[in-house]
Amino acid sequence: MFKKIITIVTILIGIVLISALFIETEYSVIRSIEINKSQKEVFDYLKFLENQDEYSIWAKIDPNMKKSYQGIDGEIGFISSWASKNEDVGKGEQEIKKLSPNSRIDFELRFINPFEATHDAYFIIEPINENISKVTWGFNGSMEYPFNIMLIIMNMDNMLGPDLKKGLENLKINFERN
């Protein structure tokens, strides 16, 4: 009986490991919204990480999280760090890695708690006309083999997409109000 159980467990583990070979390790979550402001106005607002407190869903979850900053906000190399007791927010930091004037902002997100991971995020700002801009908020991540098997049950688009969408909606409301 014990041999049969060991055999079945070994076969199941083998199936999982083989299946993981055929599952993507990378994922992307992307959401967009149109804002009634010029491309330059939107870019000049989004490049300042401290402004995320006004629209980010994670900042709203724990408005009492501890924050610290290194460098000059709105410039490459600026780091915004956060620490929260709320597991939905956790602890980590983001750094501005690249600024393409008026069109794109690239960040590196470094999560520390409740899990360790490094991912890329970005904003793309495109003009619809001189007074309307399309803002795209994207997040790229990966799960290494064999943990990528989790992507079958963890649909990252469904998990993160609503948060990005709500953040963009907050951005639109707050930004168009002014």
C-alpha cells in the first residue's frame, strides 16, 4: 500500500513538473483610460511618484503606511519606499528607471513583504488630441519554473487588472477636477 501511495505521489509531481515546462513564465497586466488633459500635463504629473498617493489603490488601502523617499522626485533614480502592516500593501520600493519626455515612465518595483520579487511597471501617455491623452498603466512580471504552474490558477490579469483600472479611474477623476 505504501509503495502505491509513493508511486501515485511521484507520478503527480512528475505531471506537475512536466506541465510547468509548457506554461509561460512571463505575464503582463495592462489597463488604459482617456484623460481630458494634454499629454505634457499628464506626464508632468505622473512622473512624480509622490503623486501616487492621490490615485493609487494601494495608497488608499493603507493611508497610514510609512513612506520614505531617496533622490529627487520626477527624476531617474528617485526611489519611493513603503511599509505597511496590511498584507495587501506590504513592504517594498519603486524606482524611476527611465523617462521618455511626455510619453513614457518606466519603474522597477521591488517587493520585500509579504513576498520578494522584482517587476517592471510603466506609464505610457499618448495624445488623442491636444487636450485629451490616453494613459496606459502596465505591469510585467514573471514566475520562474516550476512555480509558473501557479499561473494556471492565479490569473494575474484578474488579480491586478481591477487595481490598475481603479487607480486610473481615480487619476482621471482627481486630475480632471483640477
